[in-house]
Amino acid sequence: MLNKHPALLKKTLSAFAVLIFWIAVWYAAAAIVGYELILPSPLNVIISFGGLIRGGEIFAAVGASLLRVMIGYIAGVAAGVITALLTDRSAVLRQILAPMLTVIKSTPVASFIMLAWMFVGNEKLPILVSFMMVLPIIWQNTEAGLSAMDKELSEVAEIYELKFAKKLRIFIIPSLLSFVIPALITSMGLAWKAGIAAEVISHCKNSIGNGIYESKTYLETPELFAWTAIVIVLSLIIEWLLKLLGRRLMKFERI
């Protein structure tokens, strides 16, 4: 398959070469430091990762963390879109809610986690934090997409009395997709990192964050690196899936 697509083959080989380069740098740095407690070698991290798989704890932790973050993410997307629709129609409501948006965007994630922890339990904290990371981004981008809609074309739709379903297909969705899709990708990354950080701080049971916290507590540095690698890999996979979904939606919109 790659032989039929030279550009894809070149890109794949390039990515592989870069990966090998940085693994070599990691090996060299670990050899220079010579102290596994500070910087373990890639091999020891892989061995620790294998231990997590054999123990079976990794699957329950990953599943639970993904579930918490996705609940907060989906709720944040829904709330962001609904809020944007409301504020687009009401300038008064926009002025009322604007300070809340500013506060959410300006508050450091760590401070927000500690404040939210006072009101919700350990299990719900990652959900709330993920929700609050997603809400302002989806809200702003959806509102920008609504504002960018071609008003003249909308008037034409009114003149010809197009049904709402057709207006949605012709005007609303195309205008929103180019704004909402990048917001979905960006907010997912923030929700994932903030959700894991909330798990670490709150010692949330049965989670990736708790695995990171316990590894740090017991000075299991290779295991700490293994958990961190899991977070990074899952983040890349989720981002890739969202980009794939975005491309499919854009193609569907053009049909």
C-alpha cells in the first residue's frame, strides 16, 4: 500500500526516523545520568509498561479516565453550542455571561482544580474540569461561526421560504463546521490533559492520574514514564480520530 503512495511512504519513513533519533537521544541521556530514579532508559520504561499490562490495572484505569473525560467533553460541547446559540440571539445575555467566560479562560488550571475540588468529589472532579476546559472554546468558536454566516444568503433563504432543514444544510452547518471542528480538536486536548491533572491532584481511584501519583509517591520512575507515555499516546490517538471525523464531516457537507 505504501509503495503505491510515495508521499505517504516518505512521510512514514521520516516520522520513523525522527522517532528513532529521539529514542537514541533518550538512551544517551539516560546513560549519561546513570541514575534510573532520575531518568530511566527506554528499555526499563517498556519493561514497566509490560508489567502494567500483565497486572491488568492499566485497562481499568484507562477506561475509567477516558469515560470521565469524555463525559465532561461531550457535556462541554453541548453546553458550549447551546450557550452560543442563546448569546448570538441576545446581546444582553452575552453581556451577562461574558465575565464568566473571562474568568474561566483566565484562571490557571491548577487553581481551578483546587477550587472545584471543594465542591465536588474525587470521581466527579475530572468530569467538571474537562467540562470547564471545553465550554469556553466551543462557545466562542460556535458564536464566531454564527456571526460569519452570510446574512444576504440568509435573506435569500427567507425570501424563497426555505424550510429549516434546508437552511440548516445550506447555510448553518457549512458556516459552523469550519469553526467548530478546530475547536473540537483543541478543546479535546485541553480536556484530556486537565482531566488527568485533576485525577493526579485528587488521587482519583482507578485512573491514569492515580497511577501517575502512586508511581511518583513510591519513586517508581520507569512506571511514571510508562503512565505518562500512555497519556501522550492516547492524546495522539484521540486527536487523530477527531481530525478524521472532521475531514469526514467536511466531505459530507460538500456532497
